[in-house]
Amino acid sequence: MKWTKYQLTDKFYSEGAAIGDFNKDGKMDVVAGPYWYEGPDFGTVKKHQYYSYGEKDGKQVEPQAFDPIKYSDNFFAFVYDFNADGWDDIMIYGFPGKDASWFENPKDPKSEKPWVRHIALDMVDNESPQLTDINGDGKPEIVCNTDGTNKDGGTLGYATADWANPTAKWTWHAISPRNKGYQRFTHGLGIGDVNGDGKMDILEKGGWWEQPADLKGDPEWKLHKANFGTGGAQMYAYDVNGDGKNDVITSIAAHGFGLVWYEQKPSDQFEAHLIMNEKAEENAQGLRIAQLHAIDLVDMDGDGIKDLVTGKRWWAHGPKGDKDPEAPAMLVWFRLTREGGKATYTAFEIDNNSGIGTQVMAGDMNGDKRPDVVVGNKKGVFVHIQQPVTQTTSR
């Protein structure tokens, strides 16, 4: 599998990026930081500023790039038509502990005016928050922990919109008691059906929270304790080995080493299977990548089995912080194969000078039914287009 790489900017605006059709031309575009970039020809960068920094002399103030030694105010981007007008809007989660806001598409591709901002939730804590359907209503919810500045700690849960009045503040639904471990920089969070009852559960490093049969009255969910690492990236419930039970996939430590899947065993037990760890010899391809701060789960090769996309978050805490801060900013995918009840992950390099942020997103950018990869981070904004080759090549 080969890739064509496009760098839309070398400036640091965000730790995430997302895919959507913002000018309604039927072609996928990219949003990262304060700009959206027109597709499908990313060789010619056509960017549009949608995020307002005020005006000067009747024109929008250009955003200033962030110092890569420090942090951005833009950690996650998501795309959804929040007001159901047929146009893709943009949801941004800012710095951990700040708000989640969605920006209303003006429905005019030629407009260079800032999109109207609507604050959905005042405080989104966690470094792997989600926007996904957790309650089964077919519409997305904000899944995170919040209120971590409370003296008793924050709560884990989700926020729902009033879809009859989408510009109103969203409603918070706590699923847990207050816990001092729930603060703005808590790492690791995911959503998936762990017990196979058709309802989405919430995953965290300390276990999984079982969604009850009825959500009326905001009942406390049941915690099934487990050790899923020290706090990594996005977490997934997926049947890795094909035995009919969903397992748990995550990175062990967002700022250290370790990519792992936890096999679900009887009696709510999980057995760890390392995919990649600190020692290169522990991975068949000899890879050694630290700071796996973002993961996407997607079928990369069209075989009907979901694979992993991840890599290095370069300079997460600057050039001297964490593990291997100056190592190449790798972006890789791990192909999952199953044989005789055994699951094997094989690594393939996408790129060695872009990496990931707190978010990495795979999706079909050019309509060829092959997932491409979009990244925003301290090295800039990148689009990696998968090329139609019949023979894969390893790293």
C-alpha cells in the first residue's frame, strides 16, 4: 500500500483534524484549527477561515500559529449537520477543560465571514473525548468527563442536544459519582458495546461502565473494574480474534509506550496482548513508537476486518518531554488478520514525518472507497491519500 502526502500547512494550529463537505460540492474537505481546506485537489491549498479572531479594517484578523513547544486552543474537530439544514457544521473541543462549540455553516461557499459560534458544553474534560451516538437516538452526544475543577472531582458522562433547538446549551448526564481522578487532563476514553447487549458502554483506563436498560432519570451506570493501562488514547470495543466477544483496544500510556488489545475472557476478565511496546524486538516489524496519543479503528484494506491507525504525537510536551521526543513522527497502520482463532497485527508505514495529534481520522477523501488519513498537529496539517496498488509494502 502506497500513499501520497499533502501538507496543507507547516504551522501549528491544532491537535486534531476532521473530514466534511463544507461547500456542498460532493467532495470531501478538511477542517483543522481555524481553517477549512477545499478538496479534492490538496496539491493546491485553498483555505477558508471560519473561526473569528475579531476584525481589523473591515477584515478578519488572521490567526496566529501556536508555538510547538507549547499548546494550541484547539484539540479536537468533528463534523455534523447540527441544525439539519443540509450543510456540514464544525464542532471544536478546545484546550482540555474548555468548552465544546459548534460553528454554523453559512451555506455560502463564497462567504469569508466567520461562522456563527454556538457553545454546546462549557467544560469538556479528558484528552480523548468523543462525539458519537451513545444513547441510540441516531444523533451524536458529547462523551467526556466534566467539572474537574470541583473540589470533589468531576463526573463521567455525556451531553445531549435539544434537537428542536440545536443552538441551546446541551444537557449533561452523569453516569458516575464524582471522582477526583476525573479532571481536565484525564487520559483515555472510549465507547463500545462490551457485553454484546446492543447498548454502548463507556470505556476508561480503570474499566468499563455498563449502560443500563433504561436511561430515564440518569441512573448511575455499573462499573466493571479492569486494568486497561495508565491512560492512553481513544479506546474501542471490537471483536479482535473473531470469537464473538468484543475485546478492548487502546494505547497503554499516551506519553509512553504500548499498544495493546485486551481479550475478553469469561467472568468479566481481560487478557492483555501487546501489539507494540518499548522494545523493538517485541514487535514483528521492529517498530518502536512512543506517545500513541490517538487511534482510529477502520477497515484500511477492504477485507471486512477493522484495522488500527496510530503513530507518534511529536513534541507532546516539547523537545525534552516524555519518551523519545525527537524520534521520527511516524504514522502507521496495523493490519488485523485472523487465523485459527489467533489474531495478528502487522505494521505498515504511512509516513515518518507527520505523526498524529490528540486525534487521527481515517476516511475516504476522494471517493475511491479506500480510507485516507487526515492529521493536524505540531508539524502542521496533512492529508495522506491511499493509492490503488495491488501489492502491499511493509514499513
